[in-house]
Amino acid sequence: MIRIQLVDDEPNILNSLRRLLKPQGWQIDTYSKVEDALSGLLEHEYAVIVSDYQMPTADGVTYLQFAKQKQPHAIRLVLSAYGDRESMIKAINQAEVYRYLSKPWDDYEVVAALKSAIDLYQLHKENQRLREENDAQRALIKAREDELLRLEADNPGITRVQRDADGSVLLSDD
Amino acid sequence: MTHAAPTNADQEALNAKLEQANRQLLQSEKLAAIGQLAAGVAHEINNPVGYVYSNLQSLESYLTDLFRLTDAVDSAKSLEDLRLIKQNIDYDYLRDDLKDLLAESREGIERVKTIISAMKDFSYIEDEEFKLADLHRGIETTLNVVNNELKYKAEVIREFGELPEIECIMSQLNQVIMNLLVNAAHAIEEFGKITVRTRHTNGNVEIEVEDTGKGISEEHLNRIFEPFFTTKPIGKGTGLGLSLSFNIVEKHNGKIEASSTPGQGTRFRITLPVTQPDPDNHG
């Protein structure tokens, strides 16, 4: 199940986003305190994390930087009422956010951004799964090769024995 | 220019000019302060507008669902069909959430209204005369205007006493209070407390703004009311806030004092008479 974390110090914002996203069928976790959001990171794996920029105890960029360390695969977005250059630059350079959305937001835009963030998350996940599978298969092949080399070292020629169709060993002159 | 002793008329004209210049300075300082607050105020308004706007769109989709149900009353073959639609649109959730949606949206609009009316109260230019006014109301107005500068820096604690209405120019006192609050927030490096205290003592009222900020060193404390004195970087402060505050308080026949312990915080105290000593005196 796709799990999304929303962080904003304003509960009404969280409620309206929850309403907006309900039809999508994603699991939505909302946090109005950064501290609670942090402990949420330890409990669940998120596909997407959306954070407000300015909050009382920590700003959104600091939070997302932390989230990046804890859950590097989660795609990070900022939803901010501050559209100033400085905050955007910080969000992009420090927290490496995928999208910077501004308040008031367009519902369609938020849903579209989340959908494409989820796609990206799933792509990364799929990539990772394939890479792991690839690594596992390589490891398997390597183990087999090693075994063959060992046998060959112990009994030279054993890996090159030729057999007949019925399994009997063929002995040739060379 | 003649070197003769100035006549009374000259003197009056000069005084009038000075008064005019002073008024202009006050007004431009106020506008500068509002300009500096503008980004914060935009933020304060964008938040409620953001969720109210989104809630309206959710409301629209709720209504579409509800109309599906009511329209089906005519076309449905059986009650069972209606029940199915009711289940389908998650009627119970809609019902519960509609109440919250409306209450939260109303709250959002109220907040925008409060901010706008505070801004209006605050930038009000006309009244130049002393009128009986409620200081607490002025403080609340000012707190609303600067809320965004404060809420990420400090918890605001109100320790209000019982106050009579006092003779004052409220818009000007608002400006003094704003200066003190914004300075207090700027003095706090991480997150602290700002206490706004009022009390009534024989014929005077006192307003205190106390912060838990970095404090003011002794050599600066003597100079803070000087015009253009500022420790803020260029472009961040005009250096006029406290000096104009001093003038405003003086005009009200009151006094403003600061005490500070570096590293612990600063306290400003304004003392104002409840009634102005000479009602004919317009300063």
C-alpha cells in the first residue's frame, strides 16, 4: 500500500489535504508536529513525504533533510505559503525536493504531483529490486564458477569430462 | 532669511512645518514597517485561503455525490437501489465530514477577516486626536498583525490586568507596541517567550513587553532611542522604530524605559497617564 506523510503545523491544512486525497485510496498519515513526524519515519515506510516550509520547531527543509537520511527512497515535496527564492533554493539544494508547491494550491496540481512522485518512487523501488535480483544471480553464478575451479584444481580435467548420451564417460586419446 | 528675531507668526509656521514633517516621518515609518510585515501577512493569509479553497472543491464533489442520491429518489426502482447508492457514496463519512469541512472553512475565513481588519486598523491614517480607547484591543490588533513574525520565534504570554480606557491615539500606540514585539522576536535566536503585561496603577497604566532574547549590551542600551541607531544589518531596520516610539510615548505624556540583561532578555515598560493632563494641548 502506498503510504504518504503530510507535515504541516496547521491542522486545517492537513484535514483539507486528507479530504482531497481520500478518493485516491492512499494511506495518508498527517502530523502537525515535526517531532511526531520524525517518530512516524521510524514506524512506517513512506512513498512520499510532503512538508510545510515554515513550522515552529524546525523548518521544512531541515525536516526533509532528516527524512532523506532516514528514508532515502521517499520522494520529498514542499508545500509552502512562502514563495520566496531563498526558501526554494534551500529546498532544492539541501533537501533535494522533487516539487515545490505553493499555498494556496490547486487541487489538481497537488494530486498530479503526488501521482508522479509515487510513480518515481515505484520506479526507484523496481530498479532496486531488479538490481538486487541481478546481484543475487551474479553471486549464484560466481559460486558455481568457484566450485568448478576448485574441482578442476583438485582433479584436473574433471570439469571437462565428456559423456555419452546414456551418461557413460567417454575416454579419448588426447 | 532675515536676522531679525522671528516673529510669533514665523515661529508658528515653523512649528506647523515641523509638526507636518514629524507626521510624515511617522507615517512613512509605519508604512515601512507594514512593508516589512507584508511577506509574513501574505503567509498568514495564504494558509487559510489554501485550505478553504481546497475544501470548497471537496465540497463540490460531496454535493455531486449527494445529488446522485437525491436524484435517484425519482428514478430508483426500489429502496434497495437507494441504499446501495448511499453505501456507495460513503454517506456516513460525508455527513460527518461536511460539518468539519464547513466549520474549518468558516474558521479560515474568520482568520483572514481578522488579519485584514487588523491591517486596516493598523494602517489607519486619519485620527490624530486623543480618544478614549481600549489598550487591550489595540494590543490584540497588533498581535494579529505581527503574529507571523512571532509564532515561529516565541510563545506569546498575555498577563493582562484590569485596565480603564485611556485617552490616547491608538493607531500610534499600536505602532509602538508593534516595534516592541518585532524587536523582541528579532532578539530571540531560537525559540523563546514574549510576555505582554499590563497593569493599572494610580492614574497610570503600564504596558510591558518582555522577551527571553539575547539582550542589549550596556553601551547600546543608552542609545536605542536615538534616531537611526540600529544594530541590524543594512536594509533590515531603519533605526527609527524606537526613536519614533519614544516620541509617540512622549506625546502621550508618558515614558518608555528599557532594562536588559545580556544573554537573558530585555524588558520594555511604557507608562501612560489614563487622562491627558491638558485636553487643549495638541503637542
